[in-house]
Amino acid sequence: MRNHLREAVDSMKKYYIQKLIDAGVYSKADPELYTITLTELEMIVNNIEDPKST
């Protein structure tokens, strides 16, 4: 179970990281991008997709 959860979290992080790179918010070479938590990544992406929601 533990490995499945870790894999799911890593997969979601990769998904959000790619969305931020595609949007031009971060560069693929930016080391900070890979230290952001899943929750923070999700919040950043949500703010980009719907800035009026904050």
C-alpha cells in the first residue's frame, strides 16, 4: 500500500510540474520546482487556471 501511495503522489507531482512548465511559470531547469509539495503545486496550478478563485 505504501508504495502505491508514494507512486500516486509522485505521479501527481510530475503532472502538476509539467503543467507549470508548459504554462511558462517555471523552467524545467529550476531546482525549486522539484522541492515544492504536492499541495503547493496543486494550489499554484489552480491559481493559474482560475485566478479569480483566490
